[in-house]
Amino acid sequence: MLVTLALTALASFAGAVILAWSQPLPPAAHIHLALAAGVMPLILGAMSHFVPVLTRSGAPATGVHTIPLLALAAGALAVFSFIAPNQVYYFAALLALAAAAAFAGWIVRRGRSALGKPHPCLYWYLAAVSCLILALAAVAAMALWPEQRLALKRLHLHLNTLGFIGLTAIATLQVLLPTAVGRPDPQAATRLRQDLKWALGGTLLIAVASAWFTPLAWLGTLLWTRPILRLSQAWLTLYRTEIRHVHGAAPSLAAALAGFAATLLFGIMHATGLLLPGNSAHAFTLAFLFPLVTGAVSQLLPVWLRPGQQNIWHGQIRQRLQWGGGIRGLMFLGGGLLLASGWRGGMILAVATLALFLLQLISAAKTLLNRDD
């Protein structure tokens, strides 16, 4: 399932880029294709893989595996509702809300039955899914509170991007990059334990600021700055050499962190009217999500394809997918920054880079077909 969700996310990115050039369609169509149909199911699927590790418990039940698929169905309905304008997105939001609530309940149960104290990353995941629940509830509230539709739309956007996606990503990066490099980060658990309140508080303040009271955005961004700076400092101290490599997952994941830091600035500019919401959403996707997902997939896909003991085959797949990871991350980051500034050429840069990674996936697939069992 995880392989399918990863490929679906990459396909949704490619489709979102194509739709972005389709003038008759509203921006919400391709934004929801990338985020709702691509990223949301992938994150829930990845969490279902990581939560048992964080709680030192068994594999999830079959019912848990259906939750990301429900989220995928909800995302597809949301995209359809913007391509052929209708009210289906309310049903899509309720379907996704039910899936998110069920998933949050599963995380809580796994945390309570954990063998020993759960890894603090688990609480970031729970906070992230809680933000998703609030974001989806905001969509449902639009029908009951139509005069606040624009405010609720902005609340929905920021709770999804900085909350659900941002909290998940920053937590996962702190354990994924050390794994990719092959050297532990001794302070990762401590930072996660200490910094959640700052990141979650910053997310809620920025979301409320975008909807109703703009000055709070400055305080929210300041709160988020603490965990970002602490993580950046740790990586520069421990993994400076690996981050500067041309190849590998580490430089791509580091570019994603830089992209997220940039999106915090874009959030301030959006809240104060200095940046168009469409440009900020596109920049979030290109500068942050593209290097994040491609970097994570290049590291995790071999494990998802063939769980168990790592061998030469895993290394071959990983080498093919991580070729040019540093250049790819910089191109995604540069494309997002250029697009945020209003230059459409940034999209072309990101498209070319994504196409290259898809070719690498095809090359990896050939290795998979020819694998020696």
C-alpha cells in the first residue's frame, strides 16, 4: 500500500503541475490534487508504518490500512468538486474527517499500549492529525457560517500546510535524515520533546492570524523559528558534509527544511497581503513538498518494496533514486522561490526536476524487475 501511495503522490504532483497551466481551472483544483489527493493519504500511510516503530508494537490491523485509502477517496472527490464545480467537497471533507478521527484514535490507543514510553515523535504525529481534523472541520463550518467562508478557507489552508503537513514533516525529518546518513542524532528525541509546544502554538497562531487577526502571524512565526533553528543547527553540526553532497537523500531533505523555513516567511507575506495566496501555496508545494517527498521516497521506497534485512538490492535501488539528490533539492527549492516571486519560470524548473526523478523511478523499476530473488 505504501508503494502505491508514494507513486500516487508523485503522480498527483505531476498532475498538479499540468493543471496549474490549465487556465480555465481554479487554483484550488491543482492545489487539492497535490495536497489532498497526494500528500494527505501518503502521510497517513507513512504514519501507519512509523507509529508501530515509535511505540514498539505490532503491525497495524487491516482496518488501519484502509484509512489512507479513505483519505485518498476524499481527496479525489475534493479535486473533482473544483474541476466540475459542485458541493461535493463538503462530503469529501466529512469523509476525510471521519478517516482522520479514526486514525487519531488509533494513535492514542497505540501510545497507551506502548512498550515503555513512546518516542516523542508520536506526539508530533498526534498533533499533526489533530490539526488535520480542525482543518476539515473548518470546511464543514463553511456551510453553517457562510459569512466567514473566506476566513475559514484561510484557516483550513494553514492548519493543513503548517499543521498537518508541517508538524509531520519536521518530526519525521529529525529521525529520517540521520537514518539516511547512517549516524544517529543523539539530541533528536530531546528536541522533539521540547519543541512541540512551540511548533504547535506557532501553527495555531498563524492559522488564526490568517483568518481573523493578522498581527498574530508574527508571533506564530517567531514560535516556529525556535524548532527550525535548533534542527538546522544540529544538522549543520552533525551532517554538514553529507548535506553538501551532490547525491543522496540528505541534501534533498535538507533542502526541504530550507523550503519549509521559506514558507514560514511566505506565510507572513501572505497574511500581510504582500504575497498572493496562489503563489504562496505553489511555493509551499515546490520548495518544500517536492524535495521532501522525493527525498523520503528515495530513502524509504526500497524498504517498502522489500521489508526485512537490507542487502545489495536495496542499495542498488537507493543509489538509483538518490542520484543527483542534492541538485534536485536545490532545483525544487529554487523553483519554489522563483514562483513565489511571481516568475512562472520557476514552475518549469520544478517540472524538469520532477520529470528527472520519475525517470529515475523507471530505472529503479527495471532493477526491481530484474532483481535476483
